[in-house]
Amino acid sequence: MFSLNSSAKRNQIEPTAYLNDPFTRLPETSTDKLTQSLPDHRQPPA
């Protein structure tokens, strides 16, 4: 958890929003697109 929080902050993403976003997207995300949820690849939710 600490490294996820640090990664989010380093990429200027609010940590709570970053941690909540993948859990909403995860059920509909295919395995080949999981890297898009990493902080340095993340697109803000629409």
C-alpha cells in the first residue's frame, strides 16, 4: 500500500482517488490492459 500511495503522489495523483479508481474499473478490465491502471499510465476517470 505504501508504494502505491508513493507512486500516486510522485505522479501528482490524489492517492485516495487513485486507489478507488482501479477497484471500479477492475471488473471490466481485460488482463492485457491491467498496466493502464498503474500510476504512470493512468488516465483520469471521465
